[in-house]
Amino acid sequence: MYISGGSGSFGAMAIPLSAARDLIVITSGGVEAKERTLALGADRFFDYRAEDYTEHLRDVDGAIDSLGDKELPRLFSILRHGATVVSLRGMPNGSFAKTFGLPLWKQWLFKLVGLKNERMAARKGQKYHFIFVTSDGKQLQRAASILEKCNVRPAVGNVYLLEQAEEALRDVAAGSKKGKVIIKL
């Protein structure tokens, strides 16, 4: 399993959850996060500034995209025939719209929007899925149990009072690198 951008806050949750399923986890990120990321359960780490994972990986069983459409061609290039990319940031597609029970006209619209990624996947018999995270009590409880067992704690960045919400939003827009921005009520 390859997780793009796995040294961030998404990876901090996805890596231990993947490792708990006995998956071999490969990821990339900034070298400053390498040791922390490996400690979370990643088996292999690529420093995205110094190494191109596409030059080293082939026939990977699956990938999670947390970076978006520009990363997708690179992800498809490392996957085996029949593998799947699950994207959190790419374009939605028709199967996403159908799963969410959207009206038929929206299903067609999303099918058209996601066609580029689906065609890219189809070239090697791969699959593309866009997911929109929703709350599911049972899944969240299982995830919480695994994360608690692994002693995973989210990285917390700057904490603001509600009166400082505008400053907090500027912090988020600037891409705070310290962790999640918190607004305290």
C-alpha cells in the first residue's frame, strides 16, 4: 500500500490503520518527518525532495491519494494490473455519485468529470475511486481502538480562542506545518 504524502496528519492516521491490517506500507514526505512516520508503522519512506518513488516502486497493490489530480498519473504508474487508487483529493466520479444516491443527472455529471481518471486507470486494468469521508460510528470505533493501541496522537499546531477565528483561518490558509489548527470554545 502506497500512501501519498504520508508524513502529514492524514498519514498519521492512515499508516497505523493500514499497518494494523498487516499491509506493507510505503509512503513519502519531508525528511524531517521520516523517523516519526516510520514509528507509526510505515515500512518504507521516500524523501519527496531527494527521491522519486516512481523510479523505485513497481507492482504495488494499492494506493491512497491525499495530494490530488497532479499526483494520480504517478500513482497509476507504480501499481500492478488490477490495483486500485482511492483518492481523497482527486475528482469525484460516477460511482461516487451513485454510492451517495445522488440524482441521475448528477451521476452523469460526476461520471463526465471523473472520466479522465477512470480512463487513466483503465489503461492498466486498474480502478479509480473517489471517496468523501462520512461518519460511521462502527468504523470510527474500530479506528479509534487501533489508534489508541498504537498510542497515536494527532499533531496539534496553534490553538486559538474563538475571538481569534480570523487569525486561525489565516493560519490554515498559509498551510500550517505544525499540526491541526484548533479553535478553543
